Amino acid sequence: MREQVRWWLQAARRDLERAELSLRHGDRAGAAFWAQQAAEKALKALLLHFKGGFPKTHNIRRLFTELGSNLGLGEEELEDAYELTQYYHLACYPDIVEGLPDEAISWRSARRAVEAARRVVEAAEAALEEAARGSG
């Protein structure tokens, strides 16, 4: 595995940890934002490994489309992952939600975002492990 792929995957794992920590501390906006970042970086690690690069986007659906794989995730799991895209902006910009992002993102949504990111990161790690076993 290329060093850059490892960086992206490690960054994804750290962002997932940040999302989980934010959720535990009551920071719904932070949890949702870091969840989106974790999934995005995990998918970009895969794209870098399998395709040699990735588009400059925060759109999770587009990254899955570029990858050409659902990573074994079911339809509902994919839909949850696709919903992460909105949090890149909603969690950061009060003018989008016309108030505090924490007030616009529910506990249920924040928990679902973290769980969706966890599934994407774990699936990406498994795909890269499988690829490493296949090449070695």
C-alpha cells in the first residue's frame, strides 16, 4: 500500500474518532462534520489506491460512483452514507441553517452520521486489507 493511501486512511480513522468524541461531548455539529470527513477520506484512500487519484469533492455519492463499488454496504447503509455530504456545509456555516448548527442537527441525525461513517471507514479498511492480501 502506498504511503499516501495510508495517510488518507489514518486521517479517516482519526476523523471518525473525532466524530465519536464530539458526539460523547454533546457536539452534534462536530460529530456530523467529522463523520462526513471520515467517510470522505476513507473513500479517497480507496480511490487513490485503486484509481490513482480522486476528484476534489466532498460529495460522498460521487466518490462511491467514482469508486464503482458499494463496498458491500446495503442500500440503506449507502443512503445513510450519501446523507453525510450535507454535513460538510450544514455543520460549518450558520447562515445555511440560519442559526447554530447544533440546533439544526438532531441527536438522532448526529448518531446516524457517526454510524454511517463507521461503516464506510471499516469497509474501506477491509477493502484495502483484502487488496493487500491479493497482491502479496
